[in-house]
Amino acid sequence: MSDLGIAAVLDLGQLQKVLEDFSEATGLATVAVDTRGTPVTPSCAFTDFCRQMRSDPLRDKLCHGCDAHGGLQSLIEGSPQVYRCHAGLVDFSVPVTDGDKYVGAILCGQVRVPKAEQPHFITAGTQWRGDGQLEELYQRVPVSTLSRVTAAAKTLFGLSRMMIEGVRVTKPADVAGPA
């Protein structure tokens, strides 16, 4: 069963709904990827900048590389990892495992943060500046704080652990009141 990858661990339809709701609530882009950084769910709330970057085959490969590196780094650390992608935006990754086997990751972000708060690059930064259209789209990318991104990363990590481990979340109606 673990050879089937991320789809063997998580119900991709259920995961997609969680990612859509998470994106709506936080304003952050989300996608689940396999071990190579290839998307296994549709992207949610991707910025126009990232869609344009990914429309070029070479840049798309760099984006998938960041996604793969981010997922692997979160696996190694055993926690969500916040980093800058090759284009300079802030993302985070949450590992998805099947027991001790890494099967993919959930990626989230696509925001700018103030210079003083910027995390390290996950891979080498690339040169895209000078392209007028990309420059314009980059300026439209939402700005956040590193603390908000980190809080979102911790939240999504906790949600993913519950989904993977099959922990039943108690609904308020299921909680008994004082007798």
C-alpha cells in the first residue's frame, strides 16, 4: 500500500477540500505534491505571479524543485519548514508520510514578507527581474508577516497529522455538557 504514494495515505478529494478551505481562510496558496514536487491536487489560490512563472517550462521545473526540496526538508526536520522559493516568495512545506516512508508534501504560501523577516532560500535564487510583466505581478503578491506564515504552517501541520493518523475530531454536538 505504501508504494501507491500520497493517495494511499490521504483521500485526495478530502485533502483538496481542506486545502481550499485553508486557502480561503488564510489567503495563502496551497497544493499537495508527490516526492518529486509534482502536484497531485489542483492548486488553490495561486498568485498570478506564480501561475505566470509556472507557465514557462524551465521556471516550472524550478518551482517543482523548490516544492520537492521543501517537502524533503520538512521530512528531515520533522516539522513544517518555512523558506523562500527560487523566485523570492515565502512558502512552507508539511511532510506527508506513510509510517516511516515519505510520500509527498503539502505546500503553502506565495507571499512576500518584510526584508528583515525573510527566511533562507530553499534552492538557489533565480534571475527573473527585468521581465516587466513578472515585476508587475510580483508587486501584486500579498504581503504577510513571518509570524503569520509560521502560525499557518503549524496549523496545517497539525491538521495533516490528524488526517494521516485518522484521529477523530470531536464535534461540539458530541461533547456532553455538565450533568
